[in-house]
Amino acid sequence: MTDPELHDALVEETAEQDVPGFLKKRDLCRGLLLSGCGVYHVAHYTSGVLDFALDLLDHPSVPVPDEEDASRRREVYRRVGAQLVYRVSELHRRLGELQTGALIRTVVQTRTGLVFCNSVVGNEHIVGFAAVPEADTGPVADPSRVSVVDRAAAHLAGDLRRLLRQRSQNPGGWDGDDAAPPPATVPDEFRPHHIGAPSPDGTLTALRPQGLHYLSHHRMGDQEWAVDILDHPDLDPFFNRGVTVADRRDRYQRLAGDLSLLALQVGRDLRRAVVGNVTRLVLDVEMGAVYYYHLSPDDYLVGVTLDQDSVARADEDVAAVARLFTA
């Protein structure tokens, strides 16, 4: 798509009560759409109420059914976006027991689309919809297929925060040093904590202090196995008298057991706007992230990192483990 084509297709709507503070925010959102990264609808909400929305639904490349009126589709996206903000607020409260900070970035991936809901500040959120290039036909979700959109959305949240004189919360961990040396693996003498059935070969090598810290596999509603390195010495700073290793382990186990239902609820919220079930869900908090990967109708994989700089890297590691189940 060329810039003139995008400009011609761009449609903007501002809520009835427009305020001067929206102008620069709207400019940043417009820049995201016109960058050609794949996002075709973006909206800004305060307390779940629409402030403004921009879209490219009139462009022929956007996946909107020919028989459906674009203006009606626009209203669907705005309403679904508001519902997602509400759901994210519920997830934020649910994640509170982890004591790893606020939920700053939520990513929902299906076979054909990506939806993001990123926190700006307080009760302000930015929601966007994008198409997955060439519908993902792999056995599990591939985060690299949507990384361009994911990065662009994270940077938009950071730019919106800077308008308010706030630093970036580093959603996705992409603000880290790209030139940093590769993360060290866990030494052979360290024994990861393991419960349940034996985990597949290659699972333990995915765990590292500067990356993925916890993995759990669930089938038919039950946990098959879980393995973690939460008691590795390099992770000691992430624990205190209020939250011990055992506390975090128990809380992650409870959350992991609920994630299939949570992903189903999110999918139902989005079904009027996005085709397909949720194949990947990322709950990015101030201190790390929780990942859900759908493997089959009966089982799924959950991963956790506590290291914010390693959020994107850990995401790729969970995807790699997920592929072991379908190799």
C-alpha cells in the first residue's frame, strides 16, 4: 500500500465531547495507520468510553466482507474495542495477586488477526486491530509473524505516554539493549523445579534467568507438568518477604489453570470483529509477562517471565516449546 492510498482510505471519528488534548494523540495514532504496518483500526478509550477512532476499512486490502457496510463494521470495532478494555480491566485485577505490577499490554492472536490493548496511563487504553499476513496455518501461533505490528503498537503506547511526560513502561521488552550478549543458559548443576509427568526433551533448555522462567502444560483441564527456575540465584531480587518462590509458584499454577477459560472469554468478546479462536494470548505486566499458547482443543501451554527486558524473547521461547508438541 502506498501513502496516497492509505490517506484516501483513512476515516476518523471523534467522540461528541472532543478536547484539545486528543489532537496530538490522534496524530500519533494516525501515524501508526499510515505507516502501513498492517493495523487497520485503532481507537483510544478513557474508562472504556471511546475518545476517538481511526480506520482504513475503506481500503480494499482490509479484511472486511464485501457484503458488509463499512460504517456498520466501524461501529462493531468500536464496541468490541470497548468490551476488550473492560475485559483487560478485569484481567488487571485478576493478575494483581501476582504482585508483578499493572497489566500494560494485552495481545490476542488468531489464525487471521491480531488485536492489542495497551495501557497508556491510568484509565486510558489504546486498542488496535491488524491482519495476520497470509493467514497462519501452522500448528501453533507464531509471534514472529505479527512482531512488526506488536512492536509498532508498543512504541505507540510509549509515544502516548511521553506526551504526558511519562517514561515508557517498555511493553514487549523492546526498549532493551539489542546489542546485549545472548542470555546465559542454566548451568548443568542447577536443578529446575519440576512437578507432574516428564516434560518433553528441549523444554529445560528454554528456561534461563534472562528469559523464560516458568512453563506449564495443561490437558483436559488438568496440569500435566510444570517446570520452573524461579529459585535460581539470579532471580532472587524478584522475591521478598511478602512474595516467596513458593508463593509465586502456587499463584502461577492457579492462574495457568484458569487461562483456557480466560482465553475463551476474550475470544467471545472479539468474535464479532475477528475470525477464529485465540491461539496466543500475552498478558504483559510491569514486571514480565504471562503467555498462553493453544495447542489443540484439549491442551495448552503457559509460560511466564519476570524479566521485562526479556518479554519478547521469552515469547519466542514458549512458541518454540509449543512446536515440540506438534513436531
